[in-house]
Amino acid sequence: MTASHPISSTPTNRRLPYAGIVGNGRTGALIDAHGCIGWLCVPTFAQFPVFANLLDPAHGGCLELGLHWRGQAFWARDYGYCAQRYLPGTNVLETTWEITSCRVILRDAMPWGQDVFVREVIIQGSADAMIWVRVRPTAPTPPSTGFRVERDGITIEETRCAAKGKLICRARESESVVVAQNADEVIYEFAPRQNRLTLSLEYHDARTDAPRPSIASIEACAQADAQWLESTVHLSIPDQQLQTAFERSLLALRVLTYEPTGAILAAPTASFPSEPGGHHNWDYRYCWVRDGCYIAQAFDLVGRAEEPARLYQFLLARETNGQWRSPLWAIESDYPTTEEQVAGLYGPGGETPIRIGNGAALQDQHDSPGNVISGVYQHVLLTGKTDLAARYWTNLARAAEWCCDHWADWEAGIWERRERNRAWVHGRALCWVALRDAIRLARLLRVPVPPRWESTVAEIARTLPNDGWSEEKGAFVRACNEPSIYDISVLALVLEDLIAPDDPHLQRTVDALARAMAFGPAFRRDEEDLRYPFYLATFWMVRALQCVGESDRAYAHLRAVIEGASALDLMSEYFDPITSRQFGNFPQAYSHEELIRAVCAMLWHFDGERLKIFPALPSAWLAPGTVIRVSNIPLKGARAEIALVVEKDQVRCETRNTEGIQVIVPPRFARG
């Protein structure tokens, strides 16, 4: 997360290796380019990290692999060349380590729903090497955690941030031999069979006597991922790197879903610094209302309706008097959101403080109703089912009423600044969205629309363009009716269709933000945030440019984002578009959902009645001989297919399974 974190691997291209993630629907393990598990919380994302080497290399703890060969120990971190990739279409992570004539291949996965990490080890070029595994837990940081090293594993003492249990390292093919042990770590030796070994790191809950389950194989994990991905939209586009990043983003979001409750995490990590030497180190292992709804909308767009339905149930069960009393929620109800600072842990560059919990839980943010109601409305359009909206209509209607009463109030805002509240343009725009889509849902459900919903949505639409405009800046600005600053969040005005793309003030705003917020080919989020570019801000600019007809500019910035991601196509919160270093918690869910939504916006847009196809294609994709195909698109419960064929003298569009839907083809294309 910081420039000072050493990376000794040789990248295969300009993009830097950093870490990959595997997960089981309950927690996730981050594995660095040397095959070291550098972040892991057990049994869930919410616990204190047993391993946190990626955060604090000196005190964070890790599991790392080495070879004992010809009387000498070789640890991957200290020797040889490492390379890393995901097996295509899966969340199985493969790390290759080479030393002299010996090659070690690691394949890592976490079987869905099982409290176990599985590693398949393959040794090539040596018949007599033994495998060593060093297990070193995070250093004691009372009162948050207590890890005790024992011969048979790591005992986890129960504290406010940890559940009592044990972490045990085993091998399928051989018994372990303890070759070294002290208070800080234990080193095991395993004998491979025919140069292969299957390791498992298993969590056992001390509160239960459940028998040891049969552990799924790496192959079974890969097959489950492939089946999940097969249920989504299928792309065939000219930009293979972008297509691969699209699939990786989908699979990354799958890992960030919390199966027991349906919550979706903002990120699986805590306090990874968002800038070198800074103090913006926050715990993101929560389900934000905003982030969760963004992710759910991305899932719905690609045909994954199950995850959005469960997320909306999770959120709507927490609605109180029309609002969400907190903008973020623990993924399991018994884990606190209270923020505290942890002594004894630091960022990779010595950054402090390290925080567990998140004080933003106490903030008042006004975009929650809009994100939930809009998300449920899109879910109804794409699935063709109204059961979710009907079941929770009372909650949704209360949220709309809350917006009528409070849309003009001041709030903390989308960026959760811990200072005075303001009348955020973004928050007011999302209150308008809440009422607009509540009215739409009411009509779909054939229930009466309260007159005040219609009058309030009209009032916001009438006043906000004036109140949020700054003549001095020549643009819409962060806060209404006061001297304010450029802020990328005002793009919600066009992204949510409150202001038309051809509105002169909107176009001036897009141009002003593109100038003022630019950091190379990417964008910061506002004038005050002088850190590296923000993924979300850059993607919002991409989508805004698509809206105003600047498809080539949008694609150029989208390409910059792809080049700025890690070598595994994973994205943090902030990034350096020149070096591809990642900053902040990792991987960041809304960076990945925004990539998905930006790509989808290039290819199709469905508003419930009309399907616009290929509305924002870059000219680089229109060379003769190009064929673009998108299939498995969800439309009112059906699955549609669209295609574009570029011939020598015309561009032809084709559609399938779009009966009863008005298909709109760009004027420059012909309908086939």
C-alpha cells in the first residue's frame, strides 16, 4: 500500500506484483508474490488478523513456504524469481518460485463455506527436497488479540476482536515434523510424495466439537468458480486485457461476499495506508450501504441476482424510521463498529495509527435511501420479479418519506470527512433518486404514490441545479449555497439522470473536473485530497464522459486504470498510474464494481423499456473485421444477446431474445 513496501519479484510487465486473494465466503487470505500469506482473519473477515505481514512486515505475522534441500533452507522471500497468476476464470491463485534448477509451483484456494485454506505444492527439478512451512502469528497487541504458538498450531484466545479457536497446518500426504519452535513461530517439515504435497491450514472453533470435514480439492474449487462465472454476462471484445480485468473484477467481488448474512465487504483488510507516511488508515471490513448497493447493481447488471437479493435483505432489515442510522454495518451482528487504535502495529512505512473498527459508523450520510431504493428498482427491472420490492415495500416507502423530510438537511457526505457537515450536492441528488425510483416502484407494484413524493422530487430537480452551481468555479461544486470546491461526487447529477448530458452547465462541470482533478491520465476525488488518484473518481469520470458522448476520451482513461492495476488486475482505493503501486485497503470492492459498470455502459443500457446497444464504443473498436459479442444479458428475467459486426462499408448490429423490448441502435450503425 505504500511506496516503501519492498517488492523483490521481477514483474512480467510494467505493472507491479503485489498480492492475490482467495476466499471461502467467510474470510479471505491475501498472498504476496512470494506465496506468503500476508493477511488472514479467522474464522471470518471481522476478526483480528492472525497474519498481517502485508500491513506490518516486522510485526504482522505470516505463513511462508521454503525448501530444505541439500542441507540448506531456502525461503521464497529470500531466494529466486517468483511469478503469480490466477488460473483463468477462477480464484485459484498460482505462484511459481524458481531457485537454481528447482521450480516450485503453489496453487492456493479456499473451498467455499469451509474453514480451511488449501495449498497444492508441486516441485520440479528435485527429487529430494523437503518442504518447510513457517507459521508466525501477528505479534501480541493487547487487548485486541492473543495468539499462542504451540507445536500443533496457533491457539487463538478469545477477545473482543477474536473468537477462541485453533489454526492447524496439516498435509494430506505426510505427518509434520517440528524442526524449530519458539514463542514467536513454529517451523514444520513435510515430506512430499512424488514431488507433490497438499497442505491445509484449518481453523477449528473451540466452542464446537464438529468433526473435521472432507476438504475440497483445488480442482473442485476451480470448477465451482468457473460455474459461478459461467452464470454471468459473457463478453467477446477487441480489448483482451480489458475483458480479462472485467472477469477478474467479478471474481474478486465474489470473494468479498459474506455468505452467512449476505453482506458484502468494502474490502477484506484494515488500516492499509492510503498514502505513504500518512494517517488515513481505516478499517474497511464492513458492509457500507453505499458500497454494497454499488456492488449489488454491478452483480445485477451481469446476471447475478442472488447476491443483490441477499444484500438488499441484509440492508432493509436494518432500516429504522426510513433511514439507516449508520452508513456501515458489521457483517455479523455481534462484531462492534467502535473504532480503536492498536498499539504495536504499524503500516509498511511506519504509518500510524492502525485502527480496528470505524468511527464513520456514527456519521449522518444522506445517500443511503437513494442507493437502496435505486438498487431494488434496478433489481426488479433486470430480474422481472417484484417479490423483493413487495416484501419490503413498507421499508422502502418509509425511506422515501424520510427523504421528503430531510433532503435539505446537512450531512457528513460521501467521503466521510470528520469535520463539519455540509449541504452536499451528492446527498441531495441521491434523495432525488430515492424518490424518483420509489415512484417507479410504486407504479410497478400498483400501489398509490403519495403526492408529496412527486412534489418533493420536482422541488429537488428545480432547486439543486441552482443551489449546487458556482459561478466562480464555472461548475457544480461539492456543497450547496456556499463557497465550495471541485468534487467528483457531483457527477452523480448526470450518472443518475438528474441533469441531461447535453446541459451546458453539466458539460462545463465535466470539463472543469477533468482539468482540476487530473493526475496524469487518472483523477483525484476533490480539490482537498492531494493523495494519489482515486479509482472511484476515475471510473466516475469515465462514465460521465460516456454519458456526454466522449467515448474515445472515456476509453483512454479506462485504459489508464487497467494499466494502473496490479499485475493480477486487482485494485486498491488509490493508485499510482505510472508505477501501478496500490494504496489503501486491498482489494477495494467499489473499484472493481465500477470497472464492471463502466464496461457495461460501453456495451448496453436498459431502462426497463428500451435497450440501447453499443452506446459508447470507442472508435478504436470499429476497425473492419471487428466482431463484438455480448451474451447472457439479463432483461426482465430473460437472457439477451447483442452483437456488432464491422464490415468494410457498414457497421451492423444484431440482437436475440429481445422480444417486447424497444432496441435502440446508434444512428451510425445499421440494424441487422
